[in-house]
Amino acid sequence: MAFDYDKYLRPGKLPHIWCPGCGHGIAMKGLIRAIDACGLEKNNTAIVSGIGCASRLPGYVDFNTLHTAHGRGAAFATGVKMAKPEMTVIVVGGDGDGTAIGGNHFIHACRRNIDMTYVIFNNSIYGMTGGQFSPCTPTGALASTTVYGNPDPTFDISKLAIGAGATFVARTTSFHATQIDKLIAEGIQHKGMAVIEVLDDCPTTYGRRNKFRSVIDMMKKLKDNAVPVAAAAKMTAEQLEGKFLTGVLFKEERPEYTEQYAKVIAKAKAKGA
């Protein structure tokens, strides 16, 4: 029996604005399936985003939603979680929104280990705002602002999240569609900051400039370069050259921020502050 996405979508908001072949639709469907699998109540779930192609997602789904300023998704989501710690808070956004203009908010949400789930749709480009290069654009790749090739080294979002203090970090791709919901669901159920990086494709502002013949070629590249964590453990450094790991990359238990903050409030009240 086909999954019923309609009950989680806002009537009259489709068709979406994403280009044909964009991986964001696959990622959104994975998010919806994860929410369904976790049995979340609509009125107790908040989905927050900044600006960009991926950040248009909250407009399509029927939950408590915030479409905020560019790069500020994690900051607004932190405010929601502090005010309503009982709510499930999910942030969605692109690689540029999350790790460039929003990088400061991202690393501090990870550092605090606040209990929310950040799903980053990493398509290696600023898709909506003109095809500028992002921190995740591969070195040498073309963008509207790197017409002779990107000279910058590339962020590894998952490693950044682990280094900043997130306690659950996972990565998958839009090719591995059935893995998306499983990893997001595990992140939602984790107590603490969860980051799920979904590598996907932008056929319009990235694919065309970088001479991909079709969306199929872009998806094939994701498939061919993805290595599950378990398989990677048996491979040499040479075999892993140019590849990326998928699955749960890091998980640990650590005190969660809103609970620690509640203790500070209780201590202040006990002293009559």
C-alpha cells in the first residue's frame, strides 16, 4: 500500500517550486515518513528553516512552521525549544544557509547539544539565490561566482557537526531514499542535537554549469561514491579516496541543554533570584 503523504501536506500549496530532478523532494518525503514513523503529533512538532530552496519546505507541510531569515533557522529553533522544551523541533535548510551565513548558529546549536534535529540538504551550491558557490562546493567546480573554478577547500558538514559537539550525526544521499527516513527518525528519537546530512543534487544551477548530462548522472555519482560505515571499516585509505561515508557516523550520550538550563532556573529560584 502506498504511503499517504497528503495528510502531512498543506492543501493548495503544491506544486512545489523545486526544479525537475532536484533531490529536495526526495528528502522532504523522507522527512515526512520519519515523522510518521516516530508518531509525532502535528501540534507538538515545529519545523523551522531559513532561506533557500531547501528552506521552502515548511511552506508545504502541515505542522507548526517558521520560515525565518537567511541562516537563522537554528537560532529561531533554539528559541522555540527553550520556550517549549516539550515540543519536537526540526530544522531544515541547505548547505549555504546552514554552514555559511548560518554557520555560527549551527556550530553553537551543536555545542549546546540542544534537543533538536537539523536536516541539511547539501547540494553543493546556492541554488535559489543565483548559483553562487557555497562552503560545500567541490574545489575546482564552477558556480556563478567561481567561473574559473572554485579555489576554496570544501567543508565536511558531518565532521564539522561532530567537532562542534552534536551528539548524533548521520549522512545519506537522495539516491538512498529509503535510508533517509530511517536516519532522520533515529535523529528525532535521540536526546540531544542530531544532524542528518542529505547529499542531493541541483541539476539547474550546479549540474548545468558542471557539465552533467542529466540528473541520472548526478544521482549515479552519489551512488558510486557512497560507502556505508561498516564497509568503510574494511577498506584502505586509498580505496576510500574521493568517497564519503553514509549511515550513523557518530552517536554519544551527553547532558541536553534545555534540561541543564532548567536546573539553572530552579537554582536561581531557590536562591530567591
